[in-house]
Amino acid sequence: MKLGNREVSAAVVFVFLSTYLTLYTVQAHTMAARHIYEGSDGKASWRTTPAGSLFPLPREPGMLQALSSMNEADLLIYRYLIKPWTLIRLLVLLWAATGLSIFIVAAEKMGVA
């Protein structure tokens, strides 16, 4: 079977997305552990002000020690992706797809598949 541009392009896109999501996940989890406070009522806030951000790129909050509220996008990312470790699971699946894509391209290049 002849190696097509589509398979190679898919492998390159998977590598790029996996690398980006890995860097994002590490930064977002680190920021969440250091800067997000969750009160006894379950409300999440930034420990310092001005508020930081988790979307589109993680941005550290300011240095003034005062609770500041999280915007809707950050709260959604924290509650549904970071806190239950869903982002880590997605990252593992994406790296598995990346490895499979690279394996397919390498196998076709060597004439095995």
C-alpha cells in the first residue's frame, strides 16, 4: 500500500496536538494546585488577585493576597477537566492515537503493512 500524504499529515497533527496538550495540562494542573482555593461551600476562587486564567492559555494570577472569583470558562475547565483528572485521561488517549498513527506511517514506509 502506498503511503499517502493524509497519513503523514495526520501523524504530524497528532504529534503537534499531543505536545501542546501535554504542555497545557502540566501548566494548568500546576496552577490549579497552587492558586485555586475551593471553599467549604464548593465555590472555587483564585487565591490571589488579579485573577488568573486557564483559557486559552494558563496565566498566573497576581500577587495580592485576596480571593478573586473565577470566570465561567475557568470554572468549567477546573470543575470538569482538571479536578476529576479528565484532562489527563484525554491526554493519554491522544498520545495513544499519536503512537498508533506514527506506527501506521512507519509500517507503511517500511513496507510491512
